[in-house]
Amino acid sequence: MAKLLGNDGKEYTVKSEQDSKFEFGQLLIHTDHRCIGLATGERSQNKFSVISNQCSAVPNSQAPEKWLAVEKPSNKRVVADQPILANIYYQTARHRVVDYWKALKGPHRRTRGQEAKERGDREANERGTLDHYLHNQLEGMCWYDYLQKLAFTLYVDKVQRHRDIFLVLPEKDSLYQTSLHRLDYSERRFCVTFDSRNDFLALGFSNMLMIDFDFEADYEKKREAAKEKLLALTSSLGFGWALFDTDHGLHAFLVSHQADYTQFRWIHLMLVIEADPWYAAFATVFGWQIRLNAKQARPDDYVARPHKSSYLPEKKAVVGGVDLFDFDPEQVLLFPSGTRQVDPVLLRQVRFHSYLTQLYRERSGKALDRLKCAIADLSIRLQVEEPVYTNRFIQAERDQILDLWTLSDQE
């Protein structure tokens, strides 16, 4: 038993599996698996950060002695018969968050930001502004739900993803179904993948933040509420967005600032504005990936379309028998008042995503069936060690995608 002082000024009695100290970053979990806090110092300091808003805080009527500080919560979504393996991935996820927390809370953060401002380094100054904003959002953040989802995503990446996901671009056919057949953003800023389990075609970017909002009902009302959250970020940070409606939510692309998915500040930002935590975990590992075709269970899913269906009337091109249209920037782009800052690289990528979505929304059936058969043929050839050649159906999809990438650069 230990008496800890929460950042809400209250004293809490907490049980711990570790009697010596509470490690920095250790999650404090109620016995019903709800997160109540995050340790911010050793036990001798008797302090921890109380979760009070976003994570179902423990009611005052429940006895404090029922609270438990756990270093290694089980993750039922990971293989139930391999708890040690599940725990390894949880610890990997936890250390990533703790390292980020330490960097954001550290005294050197303010020094670096001041130095960047003094030397006129605009990008460093903008990063400092974002870090300052996120630093002020640390208290009250619940990391437990995200950590469990990140642990499961890490497990999927290491154990099974290379068997199920085929890289359409960049080309790595000879490495298919090996641990080396992985996402690679070095050749281009984007990847295109195909998941043979659910015929899921996805476009991924390494440098363009996409925030995914999913709603269960009242879609229009909740889209407007999500836009208000984005507008708050435009006011605080000067961000500009490109908005696309989905069947059950909203996709917001950051078009004013490039966002490297390996920098955890962007994941933190997604959690701050309560975007889909599963997508936040997925993006941490795989980058900003966006589905391009309808789900199997929802063949009428329009996938994504410009906010308020704002396609321009003039046809841009005909590709694969599908008419492609550009979007209306006046309807799609959301900017701070009085500014219009757009990175042309990011705007091209948004246009590229729009073209691909239109294409595969209209012709995903037969096209993906051919692609799936070609990938199965490639898999068999690799298993029997026959020479690998580029299948014409796979190459046709690659050529078509690259044609759209070229088209997206023509304003």
C-alpha cells in the first residue's frame, strides 16, 4: 500500500506489484481494467497524474484500496495463450510513450524552442509551438487504451502482416511473404498495399497527417463537431486541412505542414482531439494509411468523397473506364481566418488520394479479383522456388496508379 498525491490535490491509496517504487510512466489501473493515472515520479515523491476526463475515472464511492498499479496488464486482443509475448509488445508500446513523455516534459524543451525562435528557424519554431500546445494537454490524457491497441498492432506487424499484405508499390515481389516485404517510403512518399484477407486496398503516406473520425450515429451533427475541433487547432497552431466525408465519419488531411509519422507528437495530437484510437495505433506503426475501396460488408460504401460532395463539374481524365473529377478547394479546404497556407506537395497528395478513391470505388470488383489471383500465383511461384516475373495484372495496376500520380501534379 502507498499514499500518493494526485495532480488534482487529492490523496490516493494505491496497491502496487512493485513495493520499491513506482516507475516514471507506470500506468495505474483499477482492478476492472480502467486507467486512473500515470506515475510521474518515483514512489518516494508520492505523486502521480490522475486521469479524470477521458478514461472513465473511478467513482468516489469505490474504495481506494481496490486500485491497483500494474506494470504488465494483459492484452486479450493479443494471443491469449501467449501472455509473455503479449506483454513484450505492451512494454514496447509503453516505453515509446514514456520516452515521448520525458522529452516533452524535459527542461531542455523550452530552451530548444527559445533558441529556434531567436535564430529565425521557422520549422523548428513551429515544432516548438506544437510541442508547447501538446505539453499543456498532457495532464488528463489517458494512454492505456491507446497502448493496448498499439501493442496489438505491433504484434500484427511482427507476426502476421508480411503474410497477408502485398506491396503493390513500391515493387518488392521477390520478397513477398518474407519479413523483408515491408512498407518502404524511401523511394516515394507513398505506398500502395493490398490485404488479401479482406480485399483491402490502401494508400499510405509518410509525411501527410490524416486524422480519422468515426461516428456511430448522427453523422452530420458529429462531423460539424469534429470540424469545430479542427478549427480550434487552426486557431492555436495555424493548421490548414482538407476535409473528406466518409460513410461513418470524417477524414481530415493536414495540408499546411508536413508530418513525419515517426514523430510521436502527431500521434499525441490525434489522441488529444479524440480521433479513432485504433487508427492512431495503426498510424504509429504503418504511417498515414487510407482505405481506397469499399469494405466487403458494405459494397455501397462511398469510401471517401470531398466534403459536401464538392467535385468540380469539369472532367479531369478518364482512367480505366472511370471518369475522374478534381475537388472544389473552396469547399474542401479549412484554414485559419485570414490565411491560406498550403504545401503544394501535400495538396498534390490529397488530389492523388481523391483520384485513386474514385477509381477503385467504381471498379474495385473485377480489378481486385484479378490482382488477388495474380498475387496468389506469385505466392505459389515463390514457394516452389520458380523464377519470379512481373505479372501483367499487377504491372497494369502499378502503371495505372503511377499515371494518376503524374496526373495529380497537373493543376
